[in-house]
Amino acid sequence: MIEFDDVTKVYSDGTTAVDGISFKVAPGETLTLVGPSGCGKTTTMKMINTLIRTSEGTISVDGVSVNERDTIDLRRSIGYVIQEIGLFDHMTVGKNIGLVPDLLGWDDDRIDNRVVELLELIELPPETKNQYPNELSGGQRQRVGVARALAANPQVMLMDEPFGALDPLTRENLQDEFLDIQDDLNVTIVFVTHDIDEALKMGDTVAVMRDGSIVQCDTPTAILSDPADDFVADFVGEDQKLKHLATVTVEAVMDDDVPPHDSPTVTPSSTLKDVARILLGSDYDVLPVVEDGEPVGSVTRTHVQTIVGDDSTLSGIEVSNSA
């Protein structure tokens, strides 16, 4: 667990970057920090691994104040992913991924096995291990950055705008892949973004920040359905219903009956936004839900309409003709 207890950060020039914030991140959950530039979200995240020191209050990881931990040990125990990735160009991908395990004294065989395991996890071929970062695409380098952060099996990961520099399609694909990875890893994550759509998609809990304070800290559904004030409502935007679709998985609403398998399919981890894209581009009202090649249920146009009302609300969604 990560816990902030009345934490404040005041810089030497008198600027208050973070003002008395308190929140908890439960083990295995993701908290997204979102807000306009200068609101204090990155400062908040960097205080967890003491890249920035608190002025007042306490930050604890697993019940121990970060200020009582050895700084080097603390930082090596926390995965860290940034927008610029920060890979070392003179080192191979394998050496980049294995950097922290090497610093921790792992033997060569254990490091090599971990590198191979992580390359498979992030869906890069084994031969990528011997390539250099400048031989990879931006999306591939970002994957390697995630793998490096996971290399030493951290229980906590900090992610600072990790997909912000990527094109929209690559960004969305990596978001989806990381959500799948997170389901398997059970890592506690604090994720900084300026993009409310990304915050709602990636977070189990979303903390909306303004002027160094947390305006609302709640589930994505609660943020969308019951914003705390006009600032949160304006920040979320007018298309709350469409954003809501992206926060609801098929698994959460699907029916048990299996329809004929002659239509496009979705998976349990697909969102209702994915379903809406397919339904708008077809004459189907029901889609089969398939997992590991086997039909496990169905999702319907009614499931979508329960959230958005009639189909006219969906005019802003890009139509798709396949899963």
C-alpha cells in the first residue's frame, strides 16, 4: 500500500507545489493523477521515491515512511517509467532491461532468463535482446522502458506520462497491452497523465488535481457520474457518457448465453466503447464474447444503451467493422 498523510511540498522560493494531500493506493491497484500543467501531479509522484522530498506530512510504502528507507534501496525497489524512456543508447536492450537486477547482484543466468521472460511479456521477439534502442521504433522503446521498470519484480511502479510521446494508435495499443500485463502482475501503480481519457481508462482510482490539491479522488465511474464540482465536470468534458463506455469492460456486463458465431467478436477485457464501435458499423445487436478461442457469453446493444441512451449519443465514436 502507498499512503499519503497530509503531504505538502513548498519550494525554497515559497511556491507551494502540493498542499496537504492525503490518499491511499491499495495493493495491486492503479491510481492515476490527472490535472492541468502545474497542478502538482508529477511532484506528488516523485515524492514517493524521494526524487523530491516532502516539506510536511508522511508518505509510506507498506507502512514504512519513505524518509526512513535507504534512498538507493528504495529507488531500486520501485519501477520507474517516464515519457522520454531514458534507455541507454550504448547498451543493448538486454543490458538496459537487466540494469537494476545487475545492480542488485543477480547472477548472469537469472538476469538473462528475466530478460527473455519480459520480452515475451511485452510482445517483442527474443532477438530484440541484442539490438540497441536506436534500432527500435518509439513504441518498441517504450515497451522496453516498461520491461526495465518491471525487471526486479517491484511491488510499486511509478509511471510519468509513459505513453505521452507516442502517436494515438500506438498509445492506445500500449495502454491496452499494459492493462493486460497489470492484470497478471498485481503491481501497485501511481500513473501521471494530463489526459483525462487515459486517466479514466488506466486507473482503478482517479485523483483529479488543481493548484496542488486533490479536488476529487474516486473511481472512474464516480468521477464521470458525479463530478465533485464544476472544475472536475469541465475537465472531464461534455462527452461523459462516451468516456463512461471506455471504463466498463465486457466482462462486467456480459450475458451467459452464446449467440451464433457469425458476427464480429469481442473479448472479456474489451470495453463497451469497443463494442459500440463494432455495433455502429454493423447490423448486429448482439456480439459473441470469446476468450482463448472459445465463446463464453454475449454483449448487446442494450448494454451500451443503458449507459449512453440512444445511438445518437455515439456519433463521436469511430466506427469499426471488426473486433
